Amino acid sequence: MVNRDVVFAKINSIQRCLQRIKKVTELDPDSLKDLEEFYTTITLHYRLSD
């Protein structure tokens, strides 16, 4: 059986990542031209949030 606390923690982590993507890109597709910088920003944020 899946532990509810683990599920909620993972959901919260994903939500924080999505919020960070929204903040970094401002939902502008042109801002994704430098994917390496974007990837670095998101992975760093994800590592720090866990």
C-alpha cells in the first residue's frame, strides 16, 4: 500500500517545480531558447527542494 504522506510530499514537490517553471519562463515559449540554462535552473531548484 502506498503511504499517503509520501504521495503528498511528491505532489508538493511537483507543484513547486511547476511554479518555478512558470516563474522562470513567464509562460513565454521564446524564453525556452536557452534550454541548458532552463534545465540547470529547474534541476537545481528540484535538488534544493527535496
